[in-house]
Amino acid sequence: MKVLDANYLIDYLNGEPATKEFYEANGGDEERWIAPAPAYAETIVGVGNLPDGNVDRAIDALAWVDVIDVDEELSIEAARIADEIGSQGPFLDGVDALVAALGRTHNATVVSIDSDLTHPETKQVVDVTDY
């Protein structure tokens, strides 16, 4: 199982070759790919804000991603991760912290190029890889 952040989803929709290469090299259709609802929303709302954006096409293009609802438990885990990283590490915003929490609660690797998620201090508390 792999957890995707909004950066990956946006890059995937933009046709960034690294996203397709990562997908294929890491199980493709055989792997379960998940994202927290806020990361998914950030992605498709961004498409909706584009002058030539096509929300329905974006939804179809991301149909292989399982969108996971955010609940109290995941929110608390996100806060715990931010607390563990502390002031010596990066500032995780709410969406990044939820991505990290989803990874940790599902014992899954987070996939991102976001410098806050790929920061060494974050990697000490969550399994993160870049693409």
C-alpha cells in the first residue's frame, strides 16, 4: 500500500513522467494506492479552478486511487506526528500531517516530493519516499 499526497496526484494529472514511472515500478495495478480526502480535494478543486480544467476527466484519471475519509482518530494521529517531529523539524500543515498519519496508521509508505514530508525529521517518524 502506498499513500499519495496532493503533489503526486497533481503531477500525475499533469503528465509528469516520474509519477507514471513510480507507479509502474511499485506494483501498478497490483498495489493499493490511497490518499486522504483533503489531498484528493486539493487536487480536484485545483483542476476546477483552472481555466481549461475538466473535473470529470480528473476524477476519472484518478479512479485508481482509494480516497480515505478523515476522522477524529486520523486527525489525532496527525497531531501526534507533528508533535513528535517538534520544532527541530519542518512545519507540517494539516493536509501533509494527514497524509503522514494515513501512512503511519496503515503501515504504508508515503509518496511525495514535498520537502516537509521528505524532510529527515519527518522520515524518522513516518516511512516516506520520493518519486
